[in-house]
Amino acid sequence: MADELDPKEAARIRRRDRDLEAEQRALMNPGMGKVFKQIQDAMGKAAGEPAATSVPRRRRRPKA
């Protein structure tokens, strides 16, 4: 069977896959949404775009 891998090679591939999945799962930890938002804001600031979180101010009416 040509499709079978050496046991050492198969173990190396499993470790690599597990490590990649661990990185993806780490992004799902609580608090990572805040980090993601901070990264987006920093990238937008660097590109010169307005921040998505900025709330437009209300205009004041002139006093009568």
C-alpha cells in the first residue's frame, strides 16, 4: 500500500495539525474579541480610515 505513511511521519503530521488547531481555538477564548477589535482599529487608523466605533455627535439646537 503506497498511501500508508511511516509511523513517525504520521505522528509528526498529527502534531502539526493539532498545533494549528490549537492556534485557531486560542482565538475563540474569552476576551479575544476585544483584541480583534483593537487590531482592526489600529489597522484602520494606520490606513487613515475613521474608526468604526466613533459615534456621531448630536447637533445642538440654538437657544431661542
